[in-house]
Amino acid sequence: MLVAFLGIFARKKDLVFKAQKSKLFSIWDLLLYGLVLAIVIVLFAVFVFSPQQALDGLEIVDQTNGQVVLTVDFSNKTYRISPNYAQNVSVEKTGEIYQFTISRQLNGELCTNVVEVSLQNGNQYAKMIEANCPTHDCINLFEDIVANDQAIVCAPHRLKIVSTTTSGEGIII
Amino acid sequence: MKIPAKRIALLSMLCAMSLIMFMIENLFPAMFVPGAKMGLSNIFTMLAVLWLSPVDAIVLVIIRTTLGSLFTNVSTLVYSLTAGLVSVIFTLLVVRTSLGKVSLVAVSIASAVLHNLTQNLVYCLISQTPEMMGYMPYLALAGILAGTVVGLAVFVITKTIKPKTILKMLDYENTDNQ
């Protein structure tokens, strides 16, 4: 047993030959492929095809200190800007669609993100529409938030938008 | 313990190539899913697993992730280091126990999926964003794609380079006349 255990950690000459001789497909591959397939199916069943809760509340969090910048309550159609970030956030309103521009200083650079939130009944969503980061992952790769428990993360600006159940705080617009 | 200079040279060559691949890949945006990359630097991790000792392969992963994140973005070190270590240990176990019974492509796909899932899990835990778990299925699919590409590349490389060349580099022929 111990010998077999140590054998795993020794250098093996025949591995070089085995690697050269190995085929593109061997019969035991099916076990590994099956395992991977099972994981994928389970993950899709759990995270994609499970019933989604309707969008309830939204939080925008500054990940540098964990503070909440902004909360939106979809059921009451209200939003609340945290007092600490009152100077960082500006709001533009077109009908029931709000554009929140969040600009803050991070390592001496001005980081700007524009988040669009729609409070229209039947068409509630939140998405990042502008960011002055180099990658734009948050705009191109993340899906729009349309249900509870979804997130958009802007990694370079350390900002995240998450949809959660609201705490009930909010100012009526 | 005596470590032959040739072995160190080979390990540092693999480290350097792996790091260069990591840096080049970092210039391109992620593919389809946030955070998903091709992981082409893992071609050299696989080669180290096949040609060198487990310790060498683990050292390669630590050096690549540490230096790579220092050159690009330090905050990603925790995720790439844990995921890299988990997947390299998985690769080592599978390759050392059953290579020949399983092909390189299958091992590569399985460890790429494991890498992506570990990375996302660690990210969710550290940044306290459980909502990101929703991307798990897509990350697994991206892992299958990336693993296939890496596996095929390793397959071609091992077929192209003669075992004799590698064994000469590692001074094996002095100890064994097989």
C-alpha cells in the first residue's frame, strides 16, 4: 500500500513512452466523459432549468469595501442611494427606465459604470450598458439580470450588481 | 537529493513557455462566459506531468500562476492558484495510475472542467457572490471546449517529439539500459 502510494510520487520513465503510444480514444475514456456529462447535466438541471423567481430587488455593491451603493425595489418601484455614495451616483430617468451612472476613484483612476434598470411591469431587467474598463466583460459576457439570484460583476472596477430579495427599505419615487 | 541540471533546465523551459502563453492569452477577452479562457498554458502543465515528477508539475503551476498574476492582476492569484493546484493534482493522479487506459484528451477535458468549477466556487466564496454559481453550467461547457483543444495539442506534441529526445534531456539513459 505504502509502496503503491509512493510510486505515484516518483518520476516514471515509462510515462514518456506511454504518452507517445497513447491513442486519441481509449475505452476507459467513456468513464471520464460520462462523469463530465453527468456533472454538466446536474449543473444545468440545478442552475438553468430550475424555476426562476421573478425579479424582486437589486443591489449594487462596491467590492472594495463591501458597502452597498444602491438598492432597487422592483415591487414597490423605488430606489435608494446609500448616503456614502450620494456624490458618486447620478440618475437619468426615461419613463420607467433608469440609468444610474456610478463614478468612483479607484487607485487614482476614475471608474465609471452605467447601469440601466427597467421597472416596467413585465419587462423588468438590469444591465450594464457602459463602463470605461479595458475588457467590457460586464457588458458583453454577462447576461442581463431578469430574475432573482443573478449577478453582473465588473472585475476591474470591483463593482457587482446582484438581484436579491429586498429588505423593504426604499424611498417612493 | 540530487537534481540534475538538465531536469531543471527542462522545467524552467516549460515554466517560461507556460507563462508566455498565459500572458498572450491574457491580451484576449474571455470567451462566451465571464472568466472563461482557453487555458493554453496548461499544455505545458500536461507536458510537465508526463515528462517530469509530480513535484515539478506542481512547482510549474505555482510559478506560472504567481508570476502570471503578478504581471497582470494580483487579485486573481487566489482563484487561479487553488484551481490550478486542484486540477494538476487530479491530472497527476489519473495520468500516473491509468494513462494508456485513458487518453490524454479525456484527462485534459476532465481536469479543465474541474479547474473551471473550482475557480468559480472559490470566487463565489471569497467575493461572497453566490449568484455567480448560476454560471457553473456554462463554465463546465467552456471547460470541455478548452480541455479538448489543450488535450489535442498535448497529443500532437507527444506524438511529434520522440521519447528518446526527452529521455536524453532527463539523463535517464545513464541509469537504465532499456
